[in-house]
Amino acid sequence: MTDEKKGNVVSREEIIRDAIESMHKGNEKLALETIERALAEGYDPVEILSDGFSAGIREVGDLFSRGSVFLPQLMMTADVMQKVSARVDEAVASGGQAAEKKGIMVLATVEGDVHDIGKGIVASLVKTQGIEVIDLGRDVPVATIVEKAQQYKADIIGTSALLTTTMNEQKKLEELLKSQGLRERFKTMIGGAPATQRWADRIGADAYAEDAGEAVTKALALLS
Ligand code: B1M
């Protein structure tokens, strides 16, 4: 169905275009106005986050790696993205029905890594499906992750890594669980830009998810 037929005043393309532009410019006002317009028009905020804002911030990341954008601008864009994510989190939480509790996930960005925007999106979406999320934050050592998973009697341990240098922590987690005789006690799920299904298979993780939507599907499958 076209946006026109659905009666939307602002087209999805326009919203996506503005979302991407707001990330390129690190423009908080435009970003927040865009997400409010998307919500008012009834577009799925998670889809707009993924197809618009996330796509935009990745483009800024690519420009950064080519030297066309510098760290302060990347940080400014990341800050705006955090605010948009928080707004989407709020909208998703208020729109969801209280689902029956299906399990507990301990979630963290691994040690040495401060990238936590994607992890935050995973957390908000997984929560809507009745999975309690214990978000340990970012730059978390594997020993702490395992300790907290035991403390909270987690079913799933989820880790996010955005750097090729930190994804090895996901392997360390598997090794630590094995050495402590805990490997069968928890299901593990990995994600983050450099992670792949191949990496998951190689290190022995139970699941890999490419994005937040897939993280929900995989988490529910792990619990069933
Ligand atoms: Co950095 N950074 N960064 N950065 N940064 C990347 C990752 C990079 C690819 C950019 C680039 O050069 N093209 C590059 C890594 C290169 C590499 O390792 N090969 C990079 C670099 C180099 C760095 C620094 C080293 C830069 C420097 O200081 N010189 C530095 C490292 C700091 C550190 O961690 N020690 C750094 C710093 C930063 C900022 C602080 C400025 C900021 C982070 C702010 C924050 O997160 N609070 C930042 C940002 C914003 C990025 C990019 C541009 C965007 C990341 C992001 O938020 N994406 C990124 C470029 C890129 O990823 N292409 C980049 C949007 C988000 C929604 O997607 O995080 O992929 P993503 O999450 C997705 C999926 O991956 C998945 O679902 C999410 C939602 O759909 N997912 C999971 C994620 N976790 C999951 C867990 C799951 C399942 C799915 O299960 C548990």
C-alpha cells in the first residue's frame, strides 16, 4: 500500500531522508522532529530507526573511516542517535502490552568497547516480548558478565561487539563458561557489526543476530 493510500501526510521516504540527513548533520532538532513526525503518522518507529537513523549513522561511520568526517562530528551524531533511540524506546514501551515473562537475558557490550547504541535498541525490542533484560552497559569484562548472569539466573547471555579488536571477547566468554563448567547452563547470543553467523559457529555461540528484530526471533527460539 502506498503512503498516499494509507492517508499519510508525510511520506515514509521523506521521513527516511530527513532521518539520514539529521545523522549526517548531527542535527538534534531535525532528528527529534523527524521521529515525532514518524510517530504521529503511525510509522513503525523501530523500522524508521533501522532504515533511517541507523543507516545514516553507518554512512557517517564510513565517511569517518575514509577521513572525510572527524571524531567530534561522529560523537555528535552518536549523541543525537542516543536521544532518538531513547524516544523510540519510550514509544515502544508505552505501545506494548505486558507480555507473559518468558525468560531473562543478561546483555552487555564487551570490554574495551563503548559502542552501545545497537545494544540499547536490542534491549528495548527484546523487552517487548516478555524477556526481562538486565543491561550491564558497555565496556564490561567477561568475568562480570558471567557473574551477573549467575546472580540474575539468566537464561541467555547476549553480547555486543562493534570493533574487530573487541569481538574476541565474545570468544573469551565462551571459553570462560566452558572452563567454569557453565556452558550448558546458559544460552549465548552475539551481535554487532563485525559479528557473523560464521563467527558464532566458530566460537560456539548458540545464536547470532544481525539486527534487533532478528535478536528477538533468535532469543525467543533459544527460550522455547
Ligand atoms: Co565507532 N567505530 N569508534 N564510535 N562507530 C565503528 C564501529 C567503525 C566501523 C567506524 C568506521 O571506521 N567505519 C570503526 C570500527 C572499525 C573496526 O573495528 N574494524 C569504529 C572505530 C574505529 C571507533 C574508534 C576506535 C574511533 C577512535 O577513537 N579513533 C572508537 C572506539 C571506542 C571504543 O569502543 N573503545 C569509536 C568511538 C565511537 C563513538 C564513541 C564516537 C560512537 C559510539 C557511541 C555509542 O555507541 N555510545 C561511534 C559510532 C557511533 C560508530 C558507528 C559510526 C555507528 C555504530 C552504531 O551505533 N550503529 C560505527 C560504524 C558502523 O557500525 N558501520 C563505528 C547503529 C546501530 C543501531 O547499529 O551498533 O550495528 P549496530 O547495532 C545493530 C546490529 O549490529 C545488531 O542490532 C543492532 C540494532 O539493529 N546488534 C546486535 C548489535 N548488538 C547486538 C547484540 C545481539 C544481537 C544483535 O545479541 C546480543
